[in-house]
Amino acid sequence: MKDAQIDIIYIHEKAKEIERLLRIEEASSPFHKTNSQIITEDNTLKITIQSKDIPALRGSFNTFMNWLMAIEQGMKL
């Protein structure tokens, strides 16, 4: 089975700050069955998640989306 991949593209004026916060979360909760890469260019944040295990890929995707939602809510406070 080939690797499966999901790309999350998130556009926000504070993309670099969001990347920094995501890296903190990612470091505290390592993924064992997936590989992820976070890249920021200007206002665009791109998260690429790869895995051979579809349930693990889905779980990592959900985790990143939850982190993004929590960070966005926290920035509104």
C-alpha cells in the first residue's frame, strides 16, 4: 500500500505564530504512525500529514484540526 497523504492549507495573518504554537503541541504529543511537516509562507500555513495507516492518518488530521480550532479561539480572547 502506498503512503496516504493529507494537506491542510490554512490562511491567517498570524500564520507564523500559529506554526510556532502547533510545533509546541506537536512536540508534546508525538505521532508514531504518521509523519507531519508544517511550512509557513507569508500568510499561508501548510500542514502535510503522511502515513501508511489510514486510521492513524485520520487521527492525526483530527488532532491538527482540533489544535487549529483551539489556537484560533485562543487568539480571539
